[in-house]
Amino acid sequence: MSPIDLTETGGGEAVELDDRQATLLEASGLVTVTRRRESGWWTVAGKRGRVGAFRVGDLEFRVMPKMKISRLLFLAGYARNPAGWLDELVTTGTAEGVVPAIAQMLWRQADAALRLGPLHGYRQRDESSTALRGRIRLTDQLRRRFDQPLPMEIQYDDFTPDIAENRILLAAIEHMLTVPGVDEESSARLNALRSRLEGVRLPRPWAQPPKWTANRLNERYHAVLGLAEVILQARSPELSPGELSVNGFMFNLETIFEDFVTRSIAGALGSRVEGWPSAPHWSHLDTGNQVTIKLDLVWNHRGRPVAAVDAKYKGKRNNDNLFQMLAYCTALGLRQGHLVYAKGAEPLAIYEVRHGGVELFVHSLDLTAPRQALLASIDRIADRIADHLPAAPGPQPGTTGPG
């Protein structure tokens, strides 16, 4: 059956489903499903903020974003590595769709990272052996062997490719090979790359990826690991009621937008004012700590919060969000709160609260604008936040990232 193409904000497509398929599809949270008048037919529509591809039973769905795929990839990559992703993301061909674009990026970056062979590192291993290697674990030897000299309980450092960097890369490759919509060339390339990671253990399904730290030794892996983590984060949950299952690859654009706003504004503020970010920032609205509040970004100075930022990918500018931000500012003792919408080039709005000493700022980011213009908008937001905060020492660069 041919894939069913949907758009993030489109009206939906008529699809023939049985009740089990419709229930599973609705439970996945990836699309909306509405029963039609015709028996056995349903309207399946994309959800704002969810794009990618997935399969339910023998049905394959592809949901395209409203924004260009290159811009989607730029936002996702910038949120993880502003310096390393810019050129890579904007120059990659993305006309074929979300999944083929990601698959091609993955094998190209993985091929570059593995050109000199897999990265190796030292891992501590404990095992029983008849040959001495490393040192004897005396406590284990006495507890397990008593007076027997062999085998020995030893511990040694093994120089191996089975390290966090390669395990993350292998997990991303394995998952990408299961995603519907991967083109034939990418599938062949990814299978070849998988074979070059022999000796690397695959992390448990749905487990959190291993932690890794960027350094000089793994520098050639930096770009591909950022992409691999985006891929693993975009895995859709597997649901298997009865004989059906859902698997795929879905971006949560709301999370991507929040991460982009948080990372870019925090980076811009760091070069302008003293202090540090907390993102996300958790606190309580009331003195009894019964009502929890969460902000995407709070800037702190001398041990206390001084400004708050909340990103809004969905929805229009409305009073409810202003009231919410005012409550947050009141609870945290802030004089300024900033709402950032993904809503085109609407002008800045400023609201000075009566008798409250609080100013609320409503900003808009045009996600379709050229990259330099988008980052310039981030700079303007950072400038507005920094107006009433202590300046950072030293020179203040004029942009948030490379031009």
C-alpha cells in the first residue's frame, strides 16, 4: 500500500481502518482520528507540532512540516550544538522529505566520522581467567575460589570500540533502518556502516542513550553524535495492543522550538550580562509548595532569578499566557517576563502591569526567515532582556553564532 501523506496542519485524509487500527492510531498521539459517516472510514489528520513518518500495522503515514525541512533540521541541530551544526544543516539536500533527509545526513556524517575506523577507548572489565591480566580482585578471589589458584578473578582496562560514542551511533543507525520511508541508497549505506561497528554493544531498546563528553579525542564524532541524539529522541513509542504495532520517527516541533529559544537566548545573554541560566526552571507558585510552575528559561544573577522566558510554538498571542507569565513573575519576584511565539514577524508588544512593577514582553520569531535574520531576532530579544541587567565583563559580540 502506498504511504498516506499528511501535513502538520492540514485537514486530513480519508483512510479505511478497522476499529483496532483506529484505536491504536489514536492512542499513539501522533495524529488525530475521527470517524466518518461511511462505515469503516476515518479521517486521519496531522497534529500541529508532530512531523515525521510512522507505520501502524501495514499502514504507513508521512507527516510533513509546515516549515521547510532544512529549517526544521537547523532548529533541532542548533539546540544541541550551535557552532557545529550551522553549515551542515543548511547545505544538506532535503527535498525528498523528513526521513530521507535525516537518513542521508546520518550516513554521510557517520561515514566521515568512521573514515579512520571506529573510535576506541578504555573500558574497565572484570572477568574470570586462567591467565593473569591487569590485577587480581583479591576479595572476589577469596570469596569465590577460597584456596583455589585458578581461575583468577581479574580486573583490567580493555582498549575497545565498545564505548559510549559508538553505542549511540549504532543505536541511531539501527533505529533509522527500521523507520518507514528510508531510501534504498541510505539503507545500503547504513547497513555497511553498521558492519563497521563490530564489537559495539547495542543499548537496550528505549533505554536512555549512554552519556558522552565532547573532547579533542572524539572531535570527529561531534557532528554525527548530535544528529544521532536527535534521531533517538525522535523515536515514536511502540504500542502493541493485539497484533498491531506502531513504530516510526517523529519530531516534536514544540520541544524543538523550546530548546532552540532556550539555548540561543541563554547563549546570547551569556555574552551580554552577568549570571547564568536555569533551563528548564522549576519552582512553586504558592508558599505551601502545592502548585508547581515550569519556565523554559530563567536567568539568574547573584543567586536569584532576574528574568524569565517562555516559548510558545502552538497557539496565538492571548491574555491567558500573559496572566500565566504575570503569575510566574510574581511568584519568583521578577520585574520582567518574556513570551516568545513562533508566529511570523508580528511586532514586539510591551505591557506594563498596573501597580505591579512588572513588564511583560511578547516577541515573535519568523521561522521562515533566513538564518541570519532569525539569529538577529534572537539577539534583539537578548538585548531587550539585558537592558536592565548587569553587563557582562569584556567585549560583547553582536551575534549569537557564526554568520
